[in-house]
Amino acid sequence: MSTKQKYPYWNPYIVGTGIGILIIISFVTTGRGLGAIGAFSSFVASIMKTIAPERTLMNPVFSEYISGIEHPLKDWVVFEIIGVCIGGLISGLLSKRFKFEVIKGPQISSVNRLILAFAGGILMAFAAKVTRGCTSGLALSGGSVLSLGAWLFMFSVFIGGYSISFLIKKVWN
Amino acid sequence: MNLGNMKTNNILAILAFIIGISAVFTNHADRNNLYPVWKYRTDRIDKEKIRLISVNCLADLVYLKEQGITILDTRSIAEYEEYHIPTSIPYNEQDLASLLKSSEKVILYSDKNYNYLSEVPANLSGKIYNLNGGIDEWFSMVLFPDFSKIHVRNRQTLEKIVNRSRYFGGTPQNINLLNISSRSGRFREGC
Amino acid sequence: MELIIAPIRFNYEVSNGLLLVFALLTGIFFGFFLEKAGFGNAGVLIKQFYLTDMRMFKVLFSAIITGMLGTFWLSYFKILDITQIYINGTYLWPQILGGILFGFGFVLCGLCPGTSCVAAFTGKLDGLAVMGGMIAGIIIFGETAPSMDKYLNFSSLGDVSIYEILNMNYGLLTFLIALFALVCFWIVGKVEERFNKKLS
């Protein structure tokens, strides 16, 4: 993290304005904002449908993704996340930031870092399903239309993050 | 933070401030004080293009006493006497031409489905709208909204529907069976 | 009484395939912007929570106020119909408590769901681990959610916006939030300077 970069990061305010314009364009054309967790839900639902169709239909959470005429992967959010991956890849290649590595601090091993990342992913996905959205879908798009739940969620994320960050300092320094 | 960044940040901040503060001086109607959005959709019957407006749109137009609209009841006179949408008049073929000249828009309604006129001169057909669903829809959505069937998105919409129903002399039904949710699916909500 | 032309999807006939292609394009730009801001690297994102590099806050809030001002003015000029766009539902306690849990998870791994895809596709293996963890988390949720149904739908207020709850003018609220964000950006700049001076 201390190596000198060939291409510096962009000004965060410019990036924020660009993402905001994307949100506006998204509202104007489709009437909804961005999203991220919905793609993972659809993906899991479609995988479970191929593995165990009867059990998935009985489950009230997943059955809502697979009931209907369209295939669950033919969803707006799924294609958007595929686009996010492609866009990240393009930018990483252009800025020469593409590198197979594990981002971690010097005091922790790679394996422990990956285990913690896996655990963090479990917590995040569970919480995102409970709150009906993640940062990009709820905080960004919901915050733009001034939804009450979106703003409460955003403040809670910061509170939760700051309250626990001092406990895991060892991971990063 | 180099100087170029500071300049860009200051420009962005000033822009945001100007755009934001001019919002204070507007009188923007939000989602529930409906600005009467003249929303219609077009449909095709036998290659004729007709314009449909929804019952909710018509109810808001009457409730807000919008000027320049004439509502015509195309059913029989007996049915008109029994019940008609407030401020509507019976449809009379001869008066149509003069009505089209005097008022901006003309809305036709009937029992269930819309009907359309085939002898309207082309330059005046843009003024004619049909009520989607007719009187039946008016009864079920405006006068006697059944909240066990109608999906309500928040409490403000609920109050609006209830007030409007009472304004037109109807009674809302099954408010105790109300289910407020932003989507009708329980677990597939959000993004 | 003017015509409203947006959202285009509900007022004109658009094929589903076109919408999906548009989703892909939107995603490509989104991912590009996220990576250019540096969020492909978990180390950059986590500095937010140690107050040394507040990039996440800056990007998040500037995107929100840009989107907010855009939707406000477009709907004021009757170009965008605000009754037709999707407003996220409010579930008071699930979202507050779930938000705190989300914050815990965020700090544990240093990536949010969208940026984890960006990280994974720029080669970072921890991004892949986060994606795997999210899939596992959704499976866990799917198994346990039906028994928690009562708690998940508790205190639902529906699609409410802040100006509806507080009964205030939409324009005034827009300006106040924009002002709040600008003040926060200034404060955050000072915080960054102070904490970076402390380290170096």
C-alpha cells in the first residue's frame, strides 16, 4: 500500500458526482436506482433451483426469486453487477492496478485475513437482506430520494463501523 | 491535496450550494400532494389510437377542481340519474362538436370498459380521453376502496385514498386488514 | 398540465432486452468509477474507519446529494415523475440494527458488496473471499428467515420520505441536506489533516 502509483486515484468528489449522475440517469430510464445484493440473491436462488428445485420452491425467501416466467438471472441488478465487474476490470487494467494479491496489514497472515473477509461477507449479506439493501442500493439510491430507512441505515453503518474498528486494528497495521 | 483539486472542490461546492439554495424558493409538490399529472396511456383498438386515463387521475382532477375539463357519461339517462361521477354531464352526440371547442379536454366514461368515437375529426382527437375501467373501477377504487385487496405503499397514501373516498361520498372498506409494505412480495424487497 | 417523459420505462414501451443492456452499461460505468476512486483496494476503504482517508464518506455523500438535487429539479420541471420511481421501504428497527451489523461486517472485511466485485475482478483475493462469504450469508438467511418473519417486518412504515414524516417542504429539506453535506465535507477535510499529521 505504500508503493508509488503510476496512476493516482481520482478526486473523490468527482467520482461521487459521476456516480450521482449515473443514479439520475438510472432513475430517468428505469425508475429505480442501483443495487448489489439483489444480484447475489438471484444468483443463489438460481443455483439452488438447479440443485434442489423442490426445496427451493418451499422456501419462502428463494421461491420469490424463482417464481415467475423469467429466469431469475434475467434481472436488472444481475446485469448491473456483471457490468460492475467488467468496469472494475477495465479500470484496473487501464490503471495498471490489476494484481493477484491479498490486501492486508503486516501483522496478520493471508489465511487469517481471508477467513476474516469470508466472515465479514457472511455478516454483510445477512444484514443486507435484513435491511433490504446494501450501501449502493439503499444508501446511495434510497438516500437520493430521501427515503427515511436509507438515511437511518447509512448512519447505522457508520456507527457500527466506527464502534468496532478499534478492535481489529491489528488486521491493518 | 494539490491546488488543482482544491479549485475543483470549491467549484463543485459552490455549484452544489447554488443549486441547493434555489430549491428553497420553489413550491414543489411532493408525492402525496399530487400535482394533477395528466397521465394517460394509449391503446390500440382496431388500429384506432385511444387515450386512457386512470380512475385515480380522474378522481384527483375532480377533487382539485381542475378547470377546462368536461366529463361525459355515455351510458343511458336512467343510469346517469342513478349515479354519475360528480361534475359529469350526459353525452349527447350533437353537442360534442361545441363541447370540443369550448373545453380543453373531454373525458368519456361508460360501464366497464372504455368506448371510443370513430367520427372525431383528426385534429380534435387529441382532446378526447377515455376512463380506463369505467364506473365499475370508480366504485371499486375511489368510492369503496377495499384495503384487503388494494396495495398501499405508505400511511400518507392511505390517508389520501380514505379522504378522497369520503369526499365523494363513499366508505373505505377493511381498513383493519390493511397491509402497508413498499412491495407486494414479502421477501423479495429492496435491491 | 404537461407530459412527463421519465421514467422512460413506465411511460413508453421499452423492450426488456434493451433494459438489460442498459443495466450492463450502467454497471460498467459504476464499476469503472468505483475502481478509479480506489475502492478496489480494501486498504483504502478501511482507512475511512481510522479517520485517515475519508474517501468513502466523500464519494457516498457527494453521490447522494448529486442524485438528490437531480431528482428534485427534474421532478420540479415535470420531466421526471416522482410518483413512479422506486423509493426504498422503511423498516425502522430492522434497518437500524441491520445497519449496525452491516457496519461490523464492513469493518471485518473492508469491502462493501459492490466494491467486493470490483476488488475480485482486479485480482484481489480478499474480494473473492468476500463474494464467497456473501453467497454463504444469503444461504444462511434463506434458511433462518422464515422463522424470523415477525421480526423482519416489524415497524414497517412503507415508502416514506423524510419530508413526509417531518411534514416539511421538499425544497427546504433538499437545501438543508446539501448544506449538511457541504459542512460535513469541510469538517472531514480538517479531520483528515489532523489524523494524517498525527501519523506522520
